[in-house]
Amino acid sequence: MTQHALIQARDLHKYYPIKTGMFKPNQCLQALSGASFDLYAGQTLAVVGESGCGKSTLARLLTMIEQPTAGQLTLDGIDLGDAHQKEVAKKLRQTIQMVFQDPFGSLNPRQKVGDILQEPLLINTDLNANQRRERVLELMQRVGLRDEHIHRYPHMFSGGQRQRIAIARALILKPKIVVLDEPVSALDVSIQAQVINLLIELQQELGLAYVFISHDLSVVRYIADQVLVMYLGKPVEQGLSEAVFNNPQHPYTQALLSATPQANTGRKRKRIRLTGELPSPLSPPTGCSFHPRCQNAKAQCKITAPVMKQHGDISVACLLVE
Amino acid sequence: MALLEITNLTVDFATAHGSLRAVDQVSLSLDAGDIVAIVGESGSGKSVAMLALMGLLPWTATITADQMSFDGNDLLTMAPKQRRAIIGKDISMIFQEPMTSLNPCFNVEYQISEVLARHFGGRRRSYKHRVIELLEKVGIPAPETRLKAYPHQLSGGMSQRVMIAMMIACEPKLLVADEPTTALDVTIQAQILELLVELQKTNGMALVLITHDMAVVAETADRVVVQYAGQQVENRPVSELFNNPRHPYTEALLSALPEHAQEKTLNAIPGVVPGQLDRPVGCLFNPRCEYAQDLCRQQPPQKNEGILCHFPLPIKPLPPKAISQGETQVIS
Amino acid sequence: MTSLTTTSYSVRRQQWREFWFYFSASKSAVAGLVFLIGMVIMAIFADLISPHLPTEQYRKFAEIPPAWMEGGQMRFFLGTDYAGRDMLSRIIHGARLSLIAGCIVVFMSGSIGILLGLLAGFRGGWVETIIMRVMDTIMAVPGLLMALVLVAVLGPGLLNAMIAIAITYTPNFVRLTRASTLSEINKDYVTASKVAGAGPMRLMFISILPNCMAPLIVQGTLSFSTAILDTAALGFLGMGAQAPQPEWGTLIAENRDLMLSAPWTVTFAGIAILLAVLAINLMGDGLRDALDPKLKRS
């Protein structure tokens, strides 16, 4: 049984021109340089990296808030480059939705929850008021909230509850793909667990594909099928979650894993000390972007930029991994 | 004599909906050189307790305690002027959001030298070398070039280092770090935590680390205080707590971590932290506790062998494998 | 929340209660509100409350001092003006004119200002530049002077005075709205609406505008009081409400020559202006405290 991939991304690039003054040429912010992956129904792709790695940019490209500067993006079989943007976007809105990071900022403080949830239905469907209300109540129950909550304002809810509302909003158009941008980072541990459980349940029940963006590796390890590690806009390692976590090949992935604290005492980690700060994306280092901070850097790393090469279950972009 | 001695600290806030008890009978005792972590989720009152110590709470807060003394000085009855001489000099605090904790209008040199001039007198400009020394100490490369930088020109990690430099400028005896790395990337987080521990060792300063991240606690602290809804539920050495949590909340918190998940779903704690308006009768944790019994639902617990629980979990015998071999301990 | 069922009504009530808690924390704000309510009642029931008609002239009783002074009568409690008209009645009816002037000015400048501000903040680019430069030009001219010029062009009269003043107030609203729009437009909930497919109209009026209302309401209140003041100023200069309309500024203008010989003819109207403006400003302060979440104390 071959189902087509819900997302097919090939070599996505996104550059932003930055004005540096009236008489100087525009600088180029390389927010995303070459992400490629396939995502199938019921699977979770985790995009991992630190600030400036391009994961938020990727989220914006996938949800069609912005268009890629280069590369190909196919959602549910429809190529975004082909048809007229607006029509395609309207159709695909029901296919891909997003849950944002900040539960306090992603809900309009001046709208009641019921109205927030109805908005996508009002814009995209022809359902009448009763049908809309029914659907809203159905989803409220599904995410574990009560009917009367639709009359309340977002600030009357806790962080975890707000995130549930955000999830309900993302699901109200019955999408096939949900992009989750750090959905649990702002939540307490015990609430995190509740929300993650909810997400897993929903995925199993509805066959959703998730793009899970996070910097929290312990959560990612638990929930992801595939992992894409990014650094300064470029993918550095990619593959099945098990493979990447058990045997990371790229020095950055290794450093990231070793920097993540674990809730075990007595563990003597081999800490890979990552020195220095993230370079500015306006002027990325030559050759391999990671070389200034890499412990294993050799002369060639400064000159040649590595490309992603397949090694068994993982793809790695490193000149020293052969 | 302990460096910091807090006994039964209670903080109440006057709000639109009545009085809110943010901190309820919290006690803490600290010696020089200790690293204590205060762990809790939102609503646990962990930050509020330390802000009360520093005198940084708004006028709506009422602070009561049996004892609150630092280095022999009674902070409760102290005049504000005397208090200001201690806060910033002997007790310092660093905050969560480094990008907003620094004054955006002044450059790095100004802000750090201001602290020095305030506590040691003299002209601000005369402290330039000390400022460069401090920036070096916190690991900022080429510190002379950073002196004139403004906070918006610094990255998150850099800002936090500047913040730390500012706070250790007067060589405090106690440094309180309120979620210092929550807003930072994980590799920067590791660097900052290492820096704090290193500084703590070289200066012999006591460190109170407030965090919600159990993993950070496991790797950094000597002792842990767990807080829930303003109350202190457990106060024990780190290795003991992680191997043998005795309060049901601590146990639930540890097992809710993704790394301790044993099945398809995580061991979530049902329910939410009680807010101002829905404090349960009896033990505050009882609606969410899997071991709750009738007594728990009726009477608030007293400290029972240091644990705030009617029925603390039993002490487990140490497992036969030695911890120092680096084996991971699974909490079951 | 301990309530088992929350209806739309109970949520509203709770919000009002919370609002009142913060508003009433400032005693002066409540005093201002009370005074304003009193003024509104006075204006609505002016015909019933005032002892005489505002335009009725008692020729035999011209320039009579107030009741507590020598030569005064209870019949004309605050005295009479040069034409024998009862001051108290004139002031009571004048309240009507002042309040209406305030309302119309705020409504006009507010609605146009908010619209332009939203457009400027939302669209950016040329639209923004043009709108903001026009507003800058209006602001560069002193308010009253510009109002005078406009009235000179349009002709004197209360309505024209209101239009002129409204034009000079519009830039304030535009700036505030644009600033709020710029800060809200990058927030996640706006992006979420975009992802849901919201078009620009929905984004502007349903997503962004309600979140900009707090500073706009405060600005509206303060503009209200300034409008009363400016209307009075124009009236005093003879360019606003024309005699015999009992607008407070016009009242003062009519009796200008009697300022020294019969001071009561100008004093009480001036006091009325003072109290009205003070009350509204105090209330505006209280409103700002209640609406600004950063100033909330818990």
C-alpha cells in the first residue's frame, strides 16, 4: 500500500532581503537553506534546533504564510508552486493548520473562546450557526474542556487549557497535517504531559501528520518518528528518531544531546563543550556553518560546505562523516 | 550559624478577588557554599518567596515570617536604607529574561559600574578595569570591545552573562538565580549553568536556583526544595530525592517527565494546580494524588519527617548497583 | 473559577465587577464619574430643572447679583446677565451644548482617526506614509489656530466649530491606533487568524481593533474634555456657538465687558467649564488605570 506523502518538501530556501541603508546593496538573511523531507499520515517529524536555525521559517512556509524563495513544496499532492497562490491556499487551508508556541499570545484576548473557534469555520465553510456551534462543542469536548467554556475569554484559562483551545482551533477544519511550533515549551511539566498525551491520542484517532518543532530533546525523543536537526538555516542531520538519538553523527547533534540535562543524578555525562555564540545569520561562516564551534573542525571545513549524505537510516551534512 | 535562615515565611497578596496566599509557611536554611534548588510549577510561589526575601514585592503583598535573617541581620525589622545596603551587595538576584532585565537605555559598562559605585562609593568611571575583569570572569570574549554595547546588541546568552557579571560585582554571599536559563537555547543553558557553578565554587558563594526543570536540578544542585501551590512539600538532598521521592507530588512530577515514560502515553498528573478560587479542603494536592485518602481530603497535613504529607512514601533501600558508575536510575 | 455553569451573562458581569474594582480604587476617578453623570442628568432634564427659560429676558432685572450677595434674589440664584437672563438656567442649558459638542467631536475624530490609523498600520508602505505625513501637517499647526482658520472658511457656528476641532484631534487617534496596530500585528493570534484564512477587513476590525481599544478609550475621554474647552474658546472668540445660544464660552464672551462690574456673569460659566474638564480628566485617569493591564496590581 503506497500512500502519497502528505508533505513533500524539496530543497526549500527562504531568503529575506535586509535594507542596510539607502546607498548600500541589500544584505541577504538566509533564514532557510535547503530543507527536504517527506511526511506521511500518522507520522511525526520533529524539527530540532536552537534560535536562528530556521525552524520557525519552515513553519511559516509550510502553513503558507510566506512563500519559499526557492525549492518545491507539495502538500497533499498539490504543488504550491503551480496554481495561483490564493486559490491553492484557500483549498489547502483545510489540509494544514498550526498550533503556536505561546498559549498566552495565540488566542485573541478580546474574543470569546467560542468565537475564536468559530472563526475558521466562518471564513472557510458554509455551515450555518447551529452546525458551527455543534462542531465547536464537539471539539471542546474532545480536547477536554467543558461546553460553558465557550463563553469565556482566554485570560480566564490556565496555560494548559489555552493550549488545548489552540489545538481545538487547529483541528476545527479537519486538517490532515498540523504544524506544532513549540506547543509545550511554555507549559509546566505536569501539564506538558497532559497536552502531549492529548496530541498523541488525536494523532492516533484522526491519522494526523505532525510537524513538531521543538528545542526540548527529551520531548522530541518521546514523540517523534523522524527527526530533522537544523543549524543556522541548514539541515545537518536527518533520519529516524531512534537512529539519530542513539547514534548521532553530526558534531552539533552530539553537542545538543550532551547539553540537554537529564533528570538523573549520578550521571556523568561526557559534556561536549560548545564554545562561542551562534553566528549572525546575516554573515554565516564560510564552508560549514558549524566549523567555528566544532571540536573536530579541520582545514577543509572552512572551505567546503557539506551536503546531506545518506548513511543507512540517517542523512548527515558533515565532511568528516564518511 | 546558617547564612540564610527563613522560618515559616508567608506571603499574601491583596487582589480583586480577595486575598491570595502565594507562599505558605516556607522554611529554608542555607550555609555558605550550598547550592539549593527550589523547584515547582507555576503557582508554586517559588519566585515570590525569594522576591519577598529581597524586598522586591509590590505594596499589595503582606509578608510574615517567624524568622528571616541573613548573615545574622534580621531582614524583617530592618529599615529600608539598611536593607538596600545588603541587597545587591551581599544578596544578589538574576532573573529569567536577560533581554528585558537589563536597562535598554544604558550600555554595559554603565550598568555594571553603577552597581559598584553604589555599593563601594567613588566615581563610576573609576571602575572600568573592574568591569573588564568581571566580563572576563563570566566568559565574554574580548570584553574591552563590549563595554559600550547596549543590551539590544547582545544575544540572550551574552545578556545573561552581563547580568551575572553585574550581580557578582560586589562578591555577594548569596546569589539567587530565578529561572536563569529558561529563555535560552539548550547549549547556552549548559554554558550558563556551568558558569554559575564555577563562580559559586571560586567565590564560595551560596546559590539558590529557582527552576521548573527537574533535569537542571539533578545536574546542578546539592539540595532540593519542592514547592506546590505555595507550600513546601519536600526538602531533601538531590540524590535522595531523585532516587526516592517521598511526597506523591514529587513522585508524580518525576514520572511525568518524558524520559521516565514507560508506555505509549506519558504519566500525566490529572487536574491543575489550584488557583486562588478553588483551593481544596485538606491537603492541597489531594484532588490529583493517586494515594489520597479520606484524611487527606479533610485535614491539611503537617510536616511529617520533613515531608508535608499525611502518608509520605516509604524510604526505599538503596539499589545494589553503585551510582558512581554512571548508571541511570529509573524511577518506578 | 468555582461556578459550575458559566453563561455569557455571568462572564460579562464578572468582567464589569473586575473593572469596577480597579476603577473605584481611585477616589478622584469615582468623583469625576459622579460629577459627569450629574452633568448628563442636568443636560437631559435641563427643561425640567432650570428655573427659567435660558433665553427669557427679564429687562427689569438685568445684572442682578447672586442670591447670597447684597441685592440678590432667590429667584435668580446665580444672578442675571446684561440682558436680564437667569445665569443658572443658561448654565444648565449650556451643559447640553457642551456635552453634545464633546460627543460629536470625539465621534468624528475618533472614527476617522481609527480608520486611518488601522489602514496606516496594516498596509504600511505608501498608504502609511501619506496618511502619517498629512497628520503630521495637521499637528504642526497649533490646534486652536487651525480651528479658527477652518471656522473662518466654513463660517461661524457651533456645528462648524465642532467639525474644525474634530479635524485637529484626528491625528491623535491616528497615531495611537497605528502604534497599537503595529504592535499587535506581529502577535501570534493575528498570525493564527491569517492561517485560518482571514482577509484584511476581518483582521483589521475583528482581530486587531478590539485590542487597541484601551488607549483609544482613554484618548477619547481626554479629547472630550479638551473639546469642551476648545468649543468654549471658539465661543469666546465669537467663532463658535453664536449668541443667544447659552454655550459656556459664548456666555463669557457676551458678558466680557461686565467682568469687573458684574463678575458673576462670567465667573460661574468659567467654573462650570473648569469643573467639567476636571471631572472628565480625573475619570479618564481612572479609566486608564482600570484598562491598562500593566498597571493592574495583582
